[in-house]
Amino acid sequence: MFNNTLTDAHSGRSGLANPGLVDFEVGGMTRSSFILRGALAAGAVYGVGAVTPFVSQALAETGGGDVEILNFALTLEYLESDFYNVKGREVGLSGTAKSYATMFGEQEADHVKALTSAIKSLGGKPVAKPMFAIPASSQSSFLSLASVLENTGVSAYNGAAPSLQSKEVLASAGSIVQIEARHAAAINLLIGDSPTPSEGFDLPLTKAQVLAKVKPLIKA
Amino acid sequence: MSTQTSEGRASRPADSAPSADSAPQPAGIVERLVRDDVDRKRFLRMAGGAGAASFGAFVLAACGSSSSKTASTAAATASTSTASKSSSGDVAILNYALTLEYLEREFYVKVVASGFFSGKVGTLIKGFGEQEATHVEALKGAVEKLGGTPVANPNGKFPITSATQVAQLAYTVENLGAAAYLGQAPKIQSPELLATALAIHSVEARHAATLGTLVKKSLTPDGAFAKPDEMSTVLAAVKPFLP
């Protein structure tokens, strides 16, 4: 099933890459380090000057990919945090809805903090918190929207996580998505929906699909 | 939190038909979902039918060009000298997950057969059991796709004494399952299998949280960040359930 992919990955750099690249020890390397290694090998043949742009591109991708994904996650967590902590108070919730909003709001705020510091530790710049326009005026519309946000959050993390380069970042994303899934199940139960996707797998969403769902809630 | 608890705690007469549930077939779920939207149909055909590896390919295709590129390079990695090493690691992880899913499936079969739950809670419990069965099939398919041999069903044994005891045990087992997947995720080499494991991981978490509402225990026992469990910890915890 992987037959043609090696050729593709290799030929993309064939103008510079050492023909012996495929024989390199590449086990456990990320995509970026694979490219970087290829570029360094090429450097040995063509000289450092020719290879510099490829090295910096590879290094930029190393940080860029994970930072971009984390910033996307951070935007969603900002939204969830504001949703529970600001909108939840505005709407005036009661009973189980109120206790969930309080607990989940604290946890989303913790996710915001964790993602912010993860982005910084990768040398990235955390995105600013957007302004949100959340259309919920009653407990029932609030809970319906909570269900959309939490279930979308699960699918967003599940869709993005396999693209993460860093195993540490992946572990953190995993420990956050599990909490989003727990929130989603509890909210779904509360509004009489199934707590699980009936087929037994949480369908992943692409970034574009997630943005299409949350964009109406983001003002700027 | 209190809204879901009354039915779960009540011990009810055995009015369900457990025999129909004792060998849930993923094909039934596939059929049901064929009536659903296109994405789900595609997803199911691949996850439940052709196996988890195909499902992973679908996920990556759906993720757009950047992740496809990542997958290509990871795939290239797997095609070179370390192919056998990384896929044998993945097979071991998959077989470990398969063992846990077999146990969960068996557990729910026994729970449904006990007749302790009916109504809304009974439907939930039955659904969870069916989902564990689809996980078993998906993981078996993934092991075979990697050229491995799926582990045998360990034929777990579980104490089934009362509705409360069963619900507590289910809560414990599901939390353990979620922690087990979380512990393995960073160790999985193939992005396709990682996507599959994550799609199962969050469902185990949903089961755990749902059961938490039944037994009036925390929906998030680890707080804002779920904690992973190592394989050795998990295997020690399930040892009492092995024959």
C-alpha cells in the first residue's frame, strides 16, 4: 500500500537530493528531518550555499506544522472557554447545566493555558483570542451549542493529531481530546442525544470542516 | 448530573432478549448506517468492513494535502529498512488494544445478558457493547493488514452481581480503556493506525463519562488533562478478568 509514496517523497526533491537518499537510515524520522537529512546530504555534493534554502525550509516546517495545529486548537479552546465562562454566566444556567458549565469552563481555561505554553515552548507565537459572537439566549440553546462545540472539538483534535510531528505534543493533544469527548458525551446525554457516535468511532474533521462550523461564532 | 442516575441504579427484571446481543455483528451496524449521511457510509464501509487500515487511509485523504504529505513520508519511512521494526511495534500495540476490546465486548455481552438494565440505560449499555464489537473487528482487520496475526479472544470472566456493581465495574473498565489508548498513541508509528486509535480512544472516553453520570462519579477523574496508563499497568489491572 506504500509502494508509490517513497517515489513521490523522493522525486519532489530530486533536483538536489542525493540519489542514494533512499538507502539512508530514515526509521523514526519525521517528514521534516527526512527532508533536512536529504538537504544536508545534497549539501555534501553541491556545497553549503546551494542547500541553505532547503535547510531553513525544513527547520521552519518542523516548528511551523505543530505550532499551526496548536494555534488552531488554541482558537477552539478560546471559543469553548468563553462559551462556558462568559456566555454561560450571561444566559443564567441552572441545575446540571450550570454545574457542567462551571466545571467544563475551568477545564477549557486550563486547556487554553496548556496550549499557550506548548506553543511558546516550540518557539511559536500563540494566536490572540478572537472576539466571539455566540448566539445563545436560553439554557436550551446554550446546551445545543455546547453539544456542537464539544463534538466538533473532538473531531478537530482527532483529525489534526496524526499530522503532529512531536510525540510530546501528540500526547498532550490526546490528553485534551479525551476530556473534550467526556464533555461531549455528558452534554449529549443531558439534551437527550446519544453520548456516542452510533458506529463507535469519532469521525475526524479537517481544519476546513471545523472552521466552517465555528466561523459564524468568530467576529474577528 | 443526577438526571441519568435513577435508571442505572435500579435493578430491573430481565425483560430484554440477551441472546440477540450475545454476538453483535458489525455488519448490522453498517447496514443501519447506510441510511445515514455519505461520510458515515464511507467511514463505516471502511472501518467496520474493510478494516481499520482502510479507514485510516480515508481519514488521511480527508485531512487534505499537508497531512497526506506527512503520511507519504511516514509511509516512505515504513517502506525502508525499518519497516518490519515499526510495523511489528504497531502490531503489538494493536494486539494489546484488541485484547482489551475483546474483554470489553465480553463484559457487555454478560451485562446485557444479566438483564439488570432496561429502558434508556439498557439501550445505552447495549449500544456500548455493539461499539466494542466494531472495535474488535476494526483492530483485527488492522492487524491482518499489517501482516500480523490477531491475538485470540482471551474469554474474559467478570463478576456480575448487581446493577450498581456492574455499572461501577463498567466505569472502571472504560476509564482504564481510555487511559490505555492514550498511553499507546504516541508510540504508534503509522499515522493511519494512529487515526484509528484516536477514533476509538475518544469513544472509550465517552463511554466512561456516560457511566460516570450513572454511578455519580466524576466525568473527568483526571481533571482537565486525561492521564495515560502504561501497558504493564493496564494488563495488571485486567488480570483478575482473565481465566
